[in-house]
Amino acid sequence: MLVLTRKSGQKLIIADNIEITILETKGDSVKIGIQAPRNVSVYREEIYEEIKKANQMATQTHNMSSLDGVMNLLEQSKDNKES
């Protein structure tokens, strides 16, 4: 992890197209501004974790319905062979 000390008004540049500006420091809080291309997603950590959790739930639900579909096809195939 890179650790830097910055003052209000100072910036960090990441990969030529992301700019982070320290806008204000107050007590133990820092207000930052982030300028990035529209195709770069920027989230607070707690929001990012919620998005990941929702995506995992959606994937599990999709996988279960796909698995149910496969099981139904196998069951139908078995019934057809017995007939």
C-alpha cells in the first residue's frame, strides 16, 4: 500500500485519467473529489460490498433456476425412455 501525506488543494493522479483532490480536512475526516472517466466506477466501500453481495445473490438464484431446469429436463428424458 502506498501511503501519502497531502494537504487541502493537493492532488493525486492515477493512470493519467483519474484525479483525486483533497478538498478539505476537518478533525478525522477528509473530503475528497474524484474526477474519472465515465467508464470508471467509483464507490464507497460499503456500497461496493452491498453491490457485490447483491450480484452474488443474483448469480446463485440464476444458477439454482438453471440447475432446476436441467434437473427437469433429465427427469423428462428419463420418463420418456421408460414409456
